[in-house]
Amino acid sequence: MSDFKLSDALEWSPKEECHPSDLTDEQSKTFRISEELDLMVSHNKRTMKSVATLVLVVNRMKKPLSHCGRNLSDDELYSFIMDQVVEETILEGNWNTSLEQKRVLYERANSLKQCILTDMSQKNLILDSEQQCKLQAITLKAGYSHLKVNFNMSRYVPKLDATSVDSSCVLLSVRDKNMHLSCSWEDDRAVLNLEECNEDKLEKISEDTDMDRFLFIKRTTGYSLNTFESVKYRGWFISTSSDDGNHSVDMCQADSSQYQRNNTFKVYSN
């Protein structure tokens, strides 16, 4: 290492020669490479790899500088040196997109309303005694009001541009039960269900998570009539049957009259 001369590896030779043995630790000596650039050589017990790197860097910087037709400003000289010294490294890898944070579409607001729903025929919504994941709409006789389903209606605020999504989104949950109304797709149609889901998972609704199946767009018209449209399947509404013999609560399309369905409800606070 002590026999190596930096000038032997360069295409130019400084007017003065400097040998590492001529310098003590942490001493340095400066050489003029061109009018715009000086080279400072220090003795810090560098390895051969460090010396070789220095040689390559100096040679890379010298050639372009020799063709500059004017003096470089400090900023231009700094940028030039960094462009020559710093090499671009492209890293390739298989990224797991499932770990990336999903955009939040809806977030639960600090708003909770306890209520019951009745359709236009004054039918009350109750739990289906045979299918606990379904609701029924019936006219309750006196003494059976305890069968009415009490809902917690939670409001959600859209996190995107308010012009692109509706702002009156709600979650309908059965009070004192970990069950929520949801809309799924079966046999070419939307279907209404009661579905269990942890409350923590419903704090924020993110894209590509299928959790928007729990949300409904609540619209209020004259005389306090309300419709509940599925956020996930637009054009499908919560509805009851116009036939007194049919107690099902399910989804129907906007023109509900042709299906003999009612899709408007009154909301009563309790």
C-alpha cells in the first residue's frame, strides 16, 4: 500500500507529488485539478478499495470539467460533483400490495340515533324466528311491541370529494346484538341480511375491503319518508312486501311498484 501513487492511476499528473508516507494521520494536502476544482488528499489509513474509488471518482469528474467553456457557480459545481459521485441504484422486488394502506372511503361520525322503522303500512320490523339472519315486517298486535327491532343508526362521513359520493350514509345495527344490516349479491340480485361483525372493523370503511356492504344511503323526502339504498349495489333499496301474506324484508330495485314492494320507511326515535 505504501508504494501506491495516486498520480500513476490518473490521466493527469499534478505539479507536486504526494505520497501517503509524507503525510501524518489527519494531515491533508490540496492539489489544483482545474480552475474550478481542487483535490484534497488526506492520510487516514484508507484501504485500497477507498483509494480505487477516489481514482474512479476523480477521473469521472475531470473529463467533463475540462470541456466547460465558463466558470461554474458554486451551486453548479456542487450539482455536477453529486451527479458524478452518486450513482443511481434501481431496486427490484415483489411488493405485497396487501400490506399497503388502503384509502379510507367512509369514517364513522360521532353520531348515534336509537330508532325503530315502520313501512308505509305501519308494519314493524322484527327478527325472523326461523332465520335469525333475516328480518320480517308484520303488524304487531297489542302486547307484542317488545318484538320490535330497536336499531342503532350510525352516520358515516365520506372521506373523498363530497361531489362524488353521497354524504348521508348510515349503518343499521340491531341494538344490544352484534348484528348489522348488510347487502350481498346472490343469484343475479341484491339480498338483505343480518350479519355479525366486530364494531372495531366498522370504524372506517376502506376501498377493496367489501365492508361497504354494511352501508346504506339514507334519503329523506316529504312527510319524513326515508329510503335506504345500498352503497355497494346502487339502485337497490331495503323494502317490504305490499302483500299482507308476505312478511319478507329484502332488497328491491328503484321502481318497487312492479315488484309489489314498499321501499319507504318512517324512522321513530326511541
